[in-house]
Amino acid sequence: MNKLISKQSFNLRSVSRVIKGVPTTDGAGVELTRVIGQPALPLLDPFLLLDAFRSDKPEDYIAGFPPHPHRGFETVTYLLAGRMRHKDNAGHEGVIEAGGIQWMTAGKGIVHSEMPEQENGLLEGFQLWVNLPAEHKMDQPQYQEYSTAKIPLETREEGVEVRVITGVTSRNTQGPVFQPLTEPIYLDVRMPAGQLFTEQLPATHNAFVYVIQGPVSLNNEDGQTIQLMRDDLAVLTNGDAVELRAENKDTHFLLIAGKPLNEPVARGGPFVMNTKAEIDKAFRDYESGNF
Ligand code: MN
């Protein structure tokens, strides 16, 4: 155990479950892996969905996501490689490039498209859906978009590099995305072989690790070491800190946490509300052109 952590007697989080994503197709025929929002992990409050995509075969991604609506939550797109163009019915348009984030608050309704801005090469990234509390589901849509140059990189002495998209680290690096409703933390961490990454997390948050390049080690609830491999999602137990280790390889992972809403969740395709009646209304509003 890391000396600093043990001295301060933090309650370390451990792994409660390891989840593998399931291959699925969405949009106009995009091949992706659904990790949150599938039978093994329907919800990790406030996170409704996590899709991972990684392909250098254009036929897997070229069809993209033509215009479609959302209501009641936020879609968060983070690219590791490639380019995606987004455009919506509120006049917002832009291209997300490698290392860039788009944090879109759909609120009461948006119709947007998300299309690859490339005809070949690797497209790799994630889409995370973050729920909104009932009283803010019908807010006006909002965007927070930051290119890789606008995302702070915290470099620690052991060579650990932390890109801070949202939240503040224990070393006071503040990410640019602001969302006080769920207080999300979204960190992209690179940890060299043989190193340790320790970070405090609010005890009330739900948290997970998604491994981009493993193995990454941490303990399970029985104190045994679990090795997380590429594309594993580890749901973390409650606690106020997390400690991850890289063994003999350089590693890369996401550490994501958010404040649970503890509200009923009603889903209807691209809409996520609190009740079935609100989902029905979302479909009626969309079909009647009220988005
Ligand atoms: Mn969408």
C-alpha cells in the first residue's frame, strides 16, 4: 500500500465487479461495445450508458449517427483517435478531434447528428450518458466543448499523466467541464510500468475504471489483487480514495465518478426521463416537431 495513503488512513475503494462490454450496433450501423446500459450493468447511477468504439475498418463506423433526438440527460463524447463532426437543430456544429471532449446537455430536447469526419484510419473513443435530475431534465440544451489543448495535463513525479476533463484532482488540477448537478469526475490516466496512481474521490460518488491498456491492478473486497485487462470496466466499492498499480507494462485507463441521483429511471430509446408518461410525451413532442 502507498505510504501516503496509509498514513492518512483513507478508506480505499476496491473492485466490486468486473464487467465486459457486449458488441452491438447503433446509429446507421456503427459497430461498438456497450459497457454500461446492457444486461450485466444496466445503470451505474448517474451513468446511463457507456459505449466504447475502436476500429480501423471504415465499414464499422462510416455510416455514423444521422440526425436523432435526445431528451433528459447528457451525452459525452471523448475521442482518442479520429475525427467526428456533430451538428444539431439549435445551430451548433463542430468537429471533435483526438483528445477532445464534447459534453452535450440535451435537456428538454435536441436533434443532432454525429458523423465520422474521416474515410479511413482508426476511430477510437467513448460515449458516456450522464443522467440529469428530474428538476433539470427540461432545461435548455447546452454544450461544453474542449479540444485536447484546452484539457489540463497533470504530470506527477513518477511519470503518471492525468488529463483532467472534469472534476478536480487531489493535486488541484481542475478540468474545464462544469456540471454541479452530478459533480462528475472524468480522468484519462497514463501510468508507466511499475508505478502507482492514488487519487481521492468523493465518498458519495459512484465510480468506475475503464481500461484502455492493461493490465491495471487493484484489490477486490477480499483484499486479493485483481488484474484488469484491456476493455474491462471495474465498478468500485464505496470509499474516499482509489489506488491502482501498473505491473510490468505502461497502462492507460479512464477513472470516472459521479454523484448518484437516486431517482426513478424511465428509458425510451434516445430519451431518459423519470416516468413512462414523460417518455411518451418525449416521443409525441419529437414527432410533432417540438424539439
Ligand atoms: Mn446522439
